[in-house]
Amino acid sequence: MKVLYFSWIKDKLGKSQEEIQIKDNIKTINDLIILLKNTNENYKDVFKDISSIKVSINMETAKYEDSIQDNDEIAFFPPMTGG
């Protein structure tokens, strides 16, 4: 699975993307976030308040309850603003 990070999320993690091989127990975005938060303190800090983070699956807006598969591309980004 390809995971992309944008804006302040990228800055806090020090990377814009990574490849993750998910296990069978990772079925939703919420499950993925739990896995990431267990990686290290930077991930815990980034995902402590997910209300300030939007997510997409394969370039389509998604919800945290949505199902994911190992070949998906997941992106985490701050809310978009108009202008």
C-alpha cells in the first residue's frame, strides 16, 4: 500500500510517502491509523486529532470507516480551503 502525506503532516513525519504492507487485521483507514500510531511518537502526534485530517483512497475522498486493500493508495492531508 502506498501512503502519501501532505502539508504539515509531511513536515511532522519528515516524509511525503511510504510503502506499507498491511496485515489481514488492517481493514479500514481507522485500522491503518492505529498501526501508524504504534510506529513512533511522530505518528502518534500527527494522528492524535484526526478531525483535522482528511483522507482519500485511490484519489477519492474517503471516510475513516472505509475499507482498504493492500494495493490502495491512501493520502492524508489537511482540509482544503477555497480562495
